Amino acid sequence: MSLTASDAAPQTAPAGKARGYWANVGRRLIRDKIAVACGIILLLIVLAAVFAPWLHLADPYQGSMIRRLKPIGTANYPLGSDELGRDMLARLIYGGRLSLFIGVLPVIFAFMIGTSLGLVAGYVGGKVNTAIMRTIDVFYAFPSVLLAIAISGALGAGITNSIVSLTVVFVPQITRVAESVTTSVRNMDFVEAARASGAGAFTIMRVHMLGNVLGPIFVYATGLISVSMILAAGLSFLGLGTKPPEPEWGLMLNTLRTAIYVNPWVAALPGVMIFAVSICFNLLSDSMRSAMDIRN
Amino acid sequence: MLAYIARRIVYVVPIVLSVALVCFMLVHITPGDPLVAVLPADASQELAAQLRAAYGFDRPLPVQFGLWLWKALHGDLGTSIATGRPVLAEVMRAVSNTVTLAIAAAIIGFSFGLLFGLIAGYFRDTWIDKMATGIAIAGVSVPHYWLGMVLVIVFSVQLNWLPAVGAGPGGSGQWAWDWAHIRFLILPAITTSVIPMGIVTRTVRALTGDILSQDFVEALRAKGLRETGVFGHVIKNAAPTALAVMGLQLGYMLGGSILVETVFSWPGSGLLLNSAIFQRDLPLLQGTILVLALFFVLLNLSVDIAQALIDPRIKRA
């Protein structure tokens, strides 16, 4: 009887404490005006992109030779029209679908791969750690933009290749963070206790360590979304991402580049969207960092 | 100290070799035949085999890597398929233009970054701090290729003050430090400088805040040191980390210039990379990336050594 009680105690105690911790983090975030504002802006952009077909927008592919490059505020074209006479508002909203997809997905993939690699490297240590971390070092020998361009350029243009190349860029960064957090957690008493109770390495990593390392890695990954959005749109801007006539912010910026002499402010609009999403993710990541009280 | 430097240099050798391996493999992850750019579409089987043998593509991969590396060590990175000129000469000419751009951007970005960071860290949680942090976050979040476009719209299209593209009057290839050329440098340099400016501001702000909250600062003030003196101690303590961050940023500017150079048609390594990609000029792509990555590795090495020279604690780690 006494044995079962002591067995249950270490399991319920961290769980109860963890719930209180996350509730606190949530409360701090809701009080943070900047975090709330960024969250709302991002939510609006995402919802608009997801529900674009039901928003009664103009057809984002339907051009008009006589209504090219209309200025912002033209009747029926609230945000003007592009170089082929397509409605800018519709294209900006529809563009969010692909732009957010290719910007966020690499970070999600890298988060999963990098966390696993870092967790294994940090927990197992020794030769496994050396093997993983030295391989990671090789990728650090390339500036991240150069690495993304190199892989994307070698693989050729396309959405899949752009997602692959950005994932490769972010995996090493997340692995490093995951490894350093894991190493600092691994020698704590509760891990020692789990090991003493006979738990296997996989169980310890999954049950006891993952919950303790996920927070900092998650915050770091949120900050990366901002970089990823800029780079993903940048690859499209160079012509390495999606192909016309698909609406995508980076590609739109590229095709509108020649229009800066005719209607400069319409040409600059897709960049405003990239900027808005990127800065909101950055500010949100900062707010989460301070709400969770993570240093560095 | 010499032992530390020697150890750091030895550590760089495997990195350089792996970098070379990655660059070598780039050509082999490309879909399709690496000969596709040189081979006529209607070429016979024999001609294809001949060319494959001439380029060494018929040998096993490790042998190909060895041969390629041996040539690369002797400064032979092959010939560009598009121009027929040696890759190394093409790359070095372009890199010198990128270095010009990166240095100009570094001067702008680092001075403003250090200034904003020190002020923000010193006047923490005041409106000055909030403004500096706001600028820094905008700097790291802005898609810089878009900022370049906006700058062109304002200063070239609307005000007609500065040229929109190129690196000199009449498209001349030779760079010179006179006003006729510097006019072309201003907009790309400002565009390139915003990210390092933001990152240096954030780093220096955090450093300054941390240092000012340490006990020794209290002691300095208690012994009657004036605030300018305290400030001197802050700068001294922040220098090694700030230097490391700035070194890394300089490397990013050199290696990641492709977007800015594309916007401004700046004839540097980024624009070269761009044309190599779209002309499927694989030797040029490979060579440019190798040279830029090696620059980055060497820069990191010099930063590490410089850091250890300033702060003796580092070499013990």
C-alpha cells in the first residue's frame, strides 16, 4: 500500500505543477497587449487565407488587359490591380494560403526532426552526441541564406524543394537548442529517480524529459517562423519557389517589380503582408519567452 | 594562447573538408544528368559517353571527390559552362563587389546597432528603450528584399536622388570610391544593414542590461566612479560577445547577399549565384558556394581567435 502511494506521488506531482505553470504562462500572455494584438492579426490573416473561397472575393486568377495596375482605392479594386489586371485584395488573401504553408511547414518539420535529434544527442551523450553534433556543425559552416539557396538551386525550382531546403537550414539550429536544453535537464534528480525506478531510455525521454524541454524549443521555433516566412517568400521572389500564376507573396513581389515605375504602392503590398506576419511571429515569440521566463 | 590558436585551426580542417564534401554533393543531388547543360539534345550515345569520361563523371563518386578536391586545392574550380571562363576568377571578381557592399552595410548596421543597443540597455524600460527595441524588431522582421524595393520606390522613382540598379555609371565593371560610384552603393548598403542592425541592437541591449545588474557595477559606483567611467566598464565587458555576433553577421552579409543583389542588380557573388542557378551552370554554382562558405569558416575562425585575445577566459573553455 505504502509502495503504491510513493509510486504515484512523483507522477502526479509534476503533472499538477505543470498544469499550474502553463496556466500561469497563459495568463501572462493574455495580459500582454502586444502578444494579444499579434495573435489577433495572425489569426485574421490565417482565417482569411483558409476561408478565402467563402469571402466573396474576386477571382485571383482572372486578369483584365484594360484594368492593369489600377491604384489603391479604385472602384471594385479596393487594393488596386496587378500587372495582369487581377484583383490585388483577392490575390493577397489567397496568397496567404501558399505563403503561410511554405513558411510555416519547414519550421514544423525542423521542430520534429531537430527535437528528436537533440533529445537523443543530449540524453544518450558520448559518441552518439559527438556524431550528431559534429554533423550539425558542418551545416553551421554555411550562412543560412546561402545554404537554402544552394540546396534549392541545386534541386531546382518548386514548392517541395523550397520546403526541403528550408527544413535542412532549420534542423541544425533546433537540434542545438534541443541538445543544450536536454543536457541541462538530464542530470536533474527526477530523471535520476526515473532511471532508478527502472524506466528505459525511451520512456525517460518521452515521458520525463520531453515535457521539460519542449517549452524552450517551441519558443525558439516560433521565432524561426519569422525567418522562415522571409526566406520562403525570398526563394519564390528569386523564382525558386512556386510558379505563376499561383498567388504567393514572394512571387507577387517579383512579378510586380517592373511595375514600380507605374504604380509603386500596389507593387509594395505583398511585402507588407510578409512583414506583418514575420513581425507578429517575432513579437509573439518574444512575449512567450518572457511569459515562460526563458533566458537566452 | 598559441596552443589555443593551433587547436582552433586544427579543428577547422575537418569542417573545411566537410564543407567541400557538401559543395561537391550539390551537383549530385541535382535531378537529371549533370551533363545536361553541355550536352546537345540530339547527342549520340558515344558523344555522351565521351563527354562523361572527359568530365570524369564515369568514375566512382569517392574518386571524383578526391580529384575535384585536389584540383580545388590548387585553385582550379573548373570552368563556367555559360562563359567558358575559369570559375575561380569569376567568383573572386564578384566576391570583391560583395565585400564592398558588406563592409559598407557593416559600418552602417554595426554603428547604429551598437548605439541603439547601448542606449536601450542603459535606459532600460524607458521610452527610449522601447523605441530602440521596436526599431530592432522591425529590422530583423522586415523582408529586406522588399525594403530594397521600397527604398528604390522612394529615392529613385519618386525623388530621383539615387540610382535604382547597378554598381557604377554606364554599367562599368570597375568599382571606385568616388561619389559617382558611392551613389550606387547607398541603397543596397542600407538594405543589407537592417538585419545586422537589429541583431546587434538586441544583443548589446541584453548584454548592457546584464552587466549593469552585476555586483561589480554597484562596487564601481560605490567607490565614486562617474557614470562615464561605469560606461567604459560596460563596453569592455560587452565587447567579446558583441564582437562575435558582429563577426557572424558580417559572414551572413557576405554569404546571404543574393536577395539584395538581385533587387539592385549589384554585380556581386549573389547575382553570380542567381545566374548560375538559372543557367544551370553547375561548376559555377558549386564554386561560388564553396568560396563563400570558406570565407565564412575563416571569418568565424578569426572571430574566435580575436575573442580569445580580448577575453582570456574563453580559451579555457
